[in-house]
Amino acid sequence: MISRFVVVPAVPTETVSSRNGMRVYCKTEPIGFNIYDNEKKLRSQATFLTREEAEAECQWLNLRPLQRVPSHRDTF
């Protein structure tokens, strides 16, 4: 089963561009990791500096729906 939330590398930001003849080179800077929602097909706006931080948030988000499901004992 595929998890709803997964960790993906963040989109790097363009910092400087330089020109060498006809070519233009863009230097980019990595900015960390994002969480991707497989259900809504969206990338979160939150950016995590390390993969470990993003993985911890991902686990919490993936477990959150399971915590809301009432058990059969709650109905009696």
C-alpha cells in the first residue's frame, strides 16, 4: 500500500545566473525537503532542512487518520 504522505526533495531555488557565450547557466541552491500528498497530488508549503525531520512529520501525518477511527468499544 502506498502511503498518503511521502518525503520529496524540495524544488531548488535559483540564486545566480551567469552567461557564457550563447548559454546561460543558473546556479541553484537546494532548500531541503517537502511532503507530498499522494491523494491531493500537492506538495506542502512547509520545508524541512533534514530528511529526518520530514520523515517524522510524514509518519505523524500518515498515522493521524488511524487515530480518529473509533474502536468498536467506543460505540457501546
